[in-house]
Amino acid sequence: MPAEYLERSIEPVLRRAAREFPAVVLTGPRQSGKTTLLRRAFGKTHRYVSLEPPDVRRSANTDPRGFLAAYPPPVILDEVQHAPDLLAFLKEAIDEYRSARGRFLVTGSQNLTLSERVRESLAGRAAVLRLLPMSDREALRVPGMLLPWDPGRPSPSRSRSESASGARVSSRPEGVVARGPRRWHLWADLLRGGYPELVAEPRRDVAMWHSSYVQTYLERDVRGLRQVGDLTQFQGFLRALAARSGQLLNLSDLSRDLGVAVNTAKAWLSVLEATYQIVVLRPYFANIGKRLVKTPKVYFTDVGTLCYLVGLRDPEHAASGPMGGAIFETAVLGEIVKALVHRGEEPLVHFWRTSGGDEVDIVVEAGARLVPVEVKLSSTPRPEMANGIARLRDALGARVTDGYVVHGGDVRLPLAPGVTAIPFREL
């Protein structure tokens, strides 16, 4: 029996892009659901061809014009990173009928070459979207749920399904919110991660799946890249980076521990970022000069991948062990980033930290506003958890809007003026 299809937040954005652009390029990490999404949304109107089989790949690379003639639009071209030169010939085909929309839907999982070719060949002709592993809201079947600071998000004092005007809005159903207090249920979900295959098939062996995924990623997406020579050493870098998730990243120390040059570590970091395995969180800068810490932090895009790389297999061990805070912070950041990316927005997300020790874990740029988000592993929110947000507001003034403390419990309550504690499941 095929796995149940779970709706993705990006679907309305994808359909709108196909109505407005001649081509749509959907990128993202391997196994994030790109093929399933496109075939589900456009399978009745577009033919499908995968460039992964060697014979198809060879045809596209040796005779691109003939290949496009054999597969005329409307068409889904899957895994186009195997034939990146094809994009230049897509430009010709698009320009021949420039007013036609949604003729070519293209996917690719390796961003290093693909993004450069898209910029060169399809600038102004294609919408470029990203599909990351599933967010918690997608896994719990409320893909359109708004973030807490979005206009139109219902007040907690109102019905969760009704806004002040009475209009229906996407929110998490009562039965789903009730999962939050079950601490180990939440942590079992974090350990599993957000790749659709694992979410839709809960009986799958999580460790075996992630082991296979990491090996496939190394062999297919990394082996051919000029920045990576020794795969074994690169895998050691991957695991060492996972152990430093959520910390200020000192590449000099990391390089010394692994016995590689700093420039090599920088190149490998760029490979992981470009192939969507990590999110590099950079500090928020304002006019407060040298008091700001300027070193970035690194988080894994999928919290399940992080848990696998650091050797965690048990929810209780993950939650109560030394990596518990980093894992939970990765999950919160991932939820925010995925929610923004899957509605077609560039996630303007940072952290704030001064040399004096004042810190806010996540700062989201929402238009002209800055939304501060603190992450606390504790299930018992306390007023002092809002101190960092208060100091950020003192430093940056009125631009800092209401803030949130996301915690591992199940209560929602005010902690300080303009600061509310919310459970992870309500993010």
C-alpha cells in the first residue's frame, strides 16, 4: 500500500508560480519530496521524465535539442542536476513561446551547479523555489498554519479556528495540540526528523533510513564536487559539525581537531550549506558596534539527521542528554525556516549576542519588525527566560516587536510585557 500523501505548505506558492512564469525550478535536498509534490500537483497536465537513469541522462547531455523535442512541454524534468547544460537549451525553448506559462517544471537536489546555471540561463524566466524536509505543521496536517507573529494568527483567547473578523484561518486542531504534553512523543518525532518517507511511514527503521541517506548523500551529491577529495574525512567533518550544532562555530578549532586546513573546512561548510544540509545562522548587526559577537552558528536542516550523526537513538536520552538543548533549538529554528521557505519567502533569520553575554537565540526579520524568539528546553517557563528579549528591546528600540519563548512543555502564558511562552507544537 502506498504511503499517505501529506499536503505541503508550498503547494499554493508552486501553483501560483506556474501560472506566472514560463518555468519553475524546485530545488531542495535529496528525498525532500520534490518529485512526489510535482507529480501530485501537475501529473494530470504535464508529462514526466527523470534524468537520473543513465540512458536518459546521456541523451539529455549529448543531444539536448533532440531531447527537448522528444519530451515537449508541458513537462516535468526531474533531477536536472544530472544534465545542467540542458538549462541553456530550455532558455531557447522558453523564448520561442515566452508568453506561455508553466511549461517546464524542473527539479534538482544539488544546488552548487544548478543555482549557477539557473542564474545564467533562466534569469527572469523561472521562479526558483525550495522544498525542505517536512515541517511539524505539515506532518500534523495543518500546512497553512500561520506563525505566531503573522497578521491574522488568531489570539489564544479566541477560537483556534476563527480570527477576530470571523474569517477562517489555518491553525492547529485541538486534537493535534494535545500531543504536545506527551514529552516522549514529541522527542520521538524530533529523532525521526522531517523527511516525508519517515513521516508517512512511521514503522520505518529510523537509524537505518538516516544511515542510508547520509551514505547516498556522500556518494551522489558530494563525491563529484571539487571541494571534497576524501569522503571519509568529510564524513568526520559532518559528524564533528553536528556535535557543535547551535554553538558559535570556531572553524580554526574544528579544523585543528580534524587535522585539516581552515580553508578546507570553509569549503566543506559551503558544500553543506549549498546542498541544503545545514543552515548557517549569522548574527544580527545594528549600530551598537564592537560589542556584538560576529561568529556564526550552524544548525542542521533536519533535526533527525542531526540526531543520527551524534549517535542518538532513544527519545529520553536525546531530551535529557548534553545535546538536548541543541536538538530542541535546531527543531525550533527549522520550523521557522521551513514555514518561511515553503511560502516562497527568503528566511531573514539571525541570532543576537553581545560580548557581555546578552543573547537572543533567534531574531526573525518580519518586514520592518524584529521578532525575538528564545528557545528553552525546560517544560516550565519562568519570567527570567524573557530577560534576553528585554535587553534586545533596550538595545534596538521600538523595532523589536512582541517576542516568544518556545519551550518543551504544554502551557501558554505571558512571561513579561510583550513576551509570551508557547509550546513547540504551537509555534
